[in-house]
Amino acid sequence: MYEMEKIKSNFTWIAGPCSAESEEQVLQTARDLSLNIPLSYYRAGLWKPRTSPNSFEGMGAAGLPWMKKAKEQTGVKIITEVATSQHVELCLENNFDALWIGARTTTNPFSVQEIAEALRGVNIPIFIKNPINPDLSLWIGAFERFQKVGLTDLSAIHRGFSVANKLPYRNKPLWEIPIEFKTQFPDIPLLCDPSHICGNRTLLKDVSQRAIDLGMNGIMIESHPNPDSALSDAAQQITPAQVAEMAAALHYRTTSLTSNSAEKLQILRDRVDALDADIIDLLGKRMNVAREMGALKKDEGIIIFQLERWKEILESREAWGKSAQLTETFLSAYLEAIHKESIRAQNGVMNKD
């Protein structure tokens, strides 16, 4: 048994199998997890929306009594995913303590509205996963629909996004999106689902630690007594013992600082502020030069976009970025933004009477 005191107490842990497969599997997993980590909720999928109808799509209502028994035996609250009003009704009849809205459902405002209406007047915690596609407004819209029917106990779950270039992940984290969500809604708890981000168990600890470092409030993770034999998402599940081992090994962060550290941090922040002021001043000067270029091109009757020059910039700046220890992703995004703004500035001059 792992020492529970090593695991942050005011941190939300939601764990359990991807799918409820049998009564024995559900009960064994619940017992093993509850003995080793301070579980906030025990999870298991009953209705599994899969890409192919030939895949295992869950036991459905047959698994409801298994979850109830797990709650009775362990004392841990239970949670599952709902995608229709019928799912909601069945879960409420069976005394589920919380529900979560899956990524596929969040993508569809009609489905979200149906579930919200089914929960009107019900006081139950709702966890909402981000939509499959990287659309912050769609995620926010789901929260607004539940708020409009009177639900206030709402939490968000970051589970990554489906994009073309997502390796080594199953769903790319795109951390900037959950950070922006937290910025706009600081009072809504934000959890991370590393299982669906990673798609394989080897990356779970690193992604969980990153989530904690970014100030997320909890982890939802998939666990199975024998992961390799799981009927769904076998590669991303770990045993209850491995969940406990990982939970104890994570470094939990705090928002408070010692007075000495606070003073040092403020000095560093002051330096960042000064550097940002210099960077913005230089960007302004760069755009002034772009406007001069635009005026010259206008006088000479030549086009704004010069492909060879753009290639030259990309090649030379790539080397500069490496020497400055900037990542390729950041540098590419920076240069693209600068280029678009420069084109805009030159176009403004070109079209000026």
C-alpha cells in the first residue's frame, strides 16, 4: 500500500476502468483504487461511443448495479459518462453522485442541450470534457447551457484535441487552450485526463505532472486490473497499483511562496516586464520599416509578397532560433505572425490614397 500522505489531499482524483466489463472487474478495481489513493470519484464507462459499431460499446444499463455495489463496498462516490437524456435518468435513478459529458457530446450543442434539460432542477456535479476539435468557444458554450438551466457545480476536463499532427499523443494537449479557459473562468475547477491525451501508458506521468505544474485541480485516469485484456482503450490504462505509484511520485505544487522566494520571483517578473517592453518597442520599429518597404514597393509597382525573401527569412531565423534555444514550434508561429502583420502593414500603405 502506498503512503496516502504523499498524495495531495485537496486534489481531485477520478479513476477507474475505461469501460465497466463485468461485476468482478468493477468491484476489484474499485477496492484496489480506494485502498491506495484518496479517490474523489470512482469512474467507469457504461455507454461507450466508439468510432466503429463493431467495437465494444459498453455494457450499458447492465453495469448500473455494479457501480452501485462498488459505491456501497468502498464508500467512494461514483461517476459515469452520459450522452442522452435517457442515460441521465438511469443514472439519477441509481444514485450516481456526478456525471461527465464526453468530448464527442460536447461537440454537439443539440446533445448538450438535451442533457442540460434533463438535469434542470437537479443539484449534481457535472464534469465537461473539451470538444474533440480545438474550439474554446464550443467548450464554453457547453458550460453556458448547463448554467442556463440552473446547474452551478461544474468542472472542466482537458482531454486533448484531435488534430492532424498529434504525435506522440493520441490527442494533442494544446495546453494553451485549457490555460485560456482557466484564465477566463478561474473559479471553475479544471482537471486533466492524461489517459485520452496520451493514448498509451508510457506518457501518463509526464502529462500528469505538466497538468499539475500548470495549476490544474485534479486528474481523471483510466485503470484496469489487467490493462492488456481491457475491452476498450487497453494501451492507455494502468493497474490500480500503478495509479497509486504515479500519484505518490508526482510533485504537487502550491500557489503560495515563502517571503524570500516571493521577493526573488518578483525580481524575475520585473525583468520579464522590462524585456517585454523592449520586445514590443522593437516590433513597433520593425513594422515602421515594413511600412517604408510598402511605400517603396508601391512607388516601384511591385507586389508585396516576395516568396524568395520569405524563404530566406525562414532559413536564417531558424538558425538564430536554435542558438537562442527557442523551440521550432514557437519560432515558426512567431515568424508567421510577424509575416502576416508585416504584409498587413505594407498592404495598408499600398492602398492608402
